[in-house]
Amino acid sequence: MKIAISGKGGAGKSTIAANLLHCLMRNNVPTFAVDADPDANLGLVLGLDQEELAALPPLCDLQEVIIEKNAGGGAFVDLNPSIDDVLEEYVLPLGSIRFLKMGGIKQGGTACYCKESAFLNAVLTNVLLERPEAVVLDMSAGIEHLTRGTARGIRMMLVVVEPSRAAVTTALAVDRLAADLALPEVLFVGNKVRSEADQSYLRQSLPGERILAMLPFSEEVLERARLGGRPEMEDRYLLPGIEELYKQIGGGDQQAYA
């Protein structure tokens, strides 16, 4: 299982990613959980320790590691540095899951991003294309960490959409970006659905044949989001319908993890 999850901020993509990761962990599936959203909420939603998360450096900030792995200096960039050691050292474990965060893309007007970009591309390519573990990427709406090279390793992108015009607009923009990268399968997941009117709005606004699921609004999920400390991902906090979604995207099929 190699999937990316995107959508508008606040639509619930990190919650859905964490729920799917919980299903994978409950089935003892070795998995990389990759937080590729600059807002970096996935670790908190998973229930990882907040101090440990704060201390975990994002991969794009590992300047010394990047320089070492691009030892030519200057304009030279090694497009395929070995990063197995990075995947062992800069992760947080949670059961069968290993969590890592990518960090944000530099904004316009800052220094050249060539070396960092090559390094991040090598990490994603290694994880997605060359390793047997399952991978769940929690993306930003812009999916800027993906290139045509890394996209080859993703079997599916789930675009999370709540029933609002802003969320639908973002979802359709993500769909166009994903098409540019030739992702093999892009599907939509309705989230925070409270009524038939919500369902109808999403079905009229999105390509209906590619809507994989409609997940209801959950008071229990909202309750957990308000808790302080380190709330465990108990079954009562799972989104209703998440286990069916897990099965639809390949959960339980061992070949889907290869």
C-alpha cells in the first residue's frame, strides 16, 4: 500500500491518514508515516509525544546530512544519495509505524533549494519505490514534494473533501496537479458529512465515479482533537466507515503492501 492523502487544510486529511495508519498498525503492517505537510499535524493526531515531535528535525532542515550526502559541493547535486541511515535515525516509532516529517518548501526569494530538493526526492523515491514497507503520505494541498519520479511509486492519491465550496475548489485543483504527475489513481473521500444535502453537494461537485467514500462527522473524533496530553488512538475515536475505506484501498491484501 503506497498512498498519498491531500486536500484543503481543515478538511480532515491528517485525521484520515492517522486512522488508516492505525488500521495498518493494528494489522502489524510495517509502515512509513510521512508528514509532508508544512503544518505537520500528523504526528499529533497519531498520538506521538509532543516533545519528541518537536525535537525531531524535519528532513529538509538536515543541512549537514544534506551536504555530506552531496559531497561534490557547489552546483553539484547527487540525485540519488543513499539515505537508508536517515530512515533509521530520523524517525519516531509507534508500533509497526515509523514516523518522519519532511518539512516545508522554501518560499520565493530564499536561497537555492537544489540540494534539499534532491535529498527529499531521494528519501521519497527510496521509501516509495525501493522498500517493501507500506507508505502513507500526508500531503499539503499543493503536493509540492511530489515529482514525476516519486509519483511513480504511489499507487493511489486520496483527496479529502468536506462539503464546502473552498474544499471542493482545492480538491479539484489537487486533481489537476495529480494528473500532471500522471498518478495512476486519484479518488475522493467525502468527510464531515452531516446530511443527505452534504452528500448531494459533494456528488454534484466532484467526479461521481471517483468518490470512494462518504465519512460522517464524528463527535468522538472532535472530542479526541480537544484532549491534551497524548491521547491514544482507541477504536472509539476512529472515524465511522474508516475500516471499510481501509479495505477498499487494499487493507488485508498483503500484495497491496509491496
